[in-house]
Amino acid sequence: MSAPEIWLRTNRRALCFGAVPPAIGALAGVWLVAIGIHSAGSWYLWIGCGMIVFGLGLVAALLAQIRQPRIAYRARHVLFYVVSGEPIAVPVGIVEAFFLGQGPLMLPGPEKRGDATVNLVARLSQRETQWAEHDVKPALGRWSDGYITIRGTWCEPLNGELVRRLNRRLREVTEESNQ
């Protein structure tokens, strides 16, 4: 199967920033291993190796997500990456338009502030009721009443030019699929 055409990328800065703490943990593990080699205490080695494996595993998982887009296109389907695992593939003829919206930040942590972020909204055909609702990962977006909201916190910066590009490309692939 061919690689999808990426329409909206993930927020690379956020993922790289999130990889810093586990990388520091892995470096601390290297330091503990170095201490363990030069001292009689073997527990330094075990804890250090555990920290290295855990930290590098988290870094690898976060950096692997950089390659995953938020929206892509392949084989007459718009792919929405708003769930864990495989994206949700919506037939291109059902997606009507993209536009900007506003919603809560939905950042992790105990403090939930009223801050807002710009979101990307995809409107789906109201006639296709089977696509009106879908369970998605709340941190990434919302799918309700025929609208898919992609949280701006977790994708590339959103602006009018991006929305125009998305709508232009949507129109092109819709026309191609109708021929």
C-alpha cells in the first residue's frame, strides 16, 4: 500500500519537548552505570540500566509519533489520526470542508485552566449519518454531530493559509474521485 499524502502534521515541537525529561532520565541512568562499574554496589548498575532502557524507550516512542500526521489522504479516503493505532478512513466525498475553530487547550495535568487554542474543524456530510459520531482520543480531538475537531495543541500551527490549502486539496481529490 502506498504512503499517505500528509495534509496536517503533528506538533513536532511538543513531542521533542516531551522527549527531554526521559532523555535526561536515560543520561542519569548512564551516570549510575558509570558509578556502579567503579564501585562495589551492583544495584547502581541495575537501576542505571533500567533507567536507560525506560528513558530511551519513551524517547523512541515520542519521536516515532513525529512521523504520524494528524490528517492524511490515501486511496480516496481522508485519514484522521485521532485514535490510537490505525487512523479512521473517511471516504473523501463525505468530507465537505475544513475551517478554523476555537476550543480548550486540553493539556495534561491536574490544573485545568480556561485557556483556549485554535482548532481545525472538518465538516462531514449531514446525509451520511453513520459518520456523525465516533469515539476518539479526547486529547487529540472530538468527533460529534458530523464535525471532527482536531485540537490545535497537538498539530502544526494552524492559520488561514493552511485551511485554504486543505480545502483546495480536498476539492482536487474530490473532483478526481468523481471522474
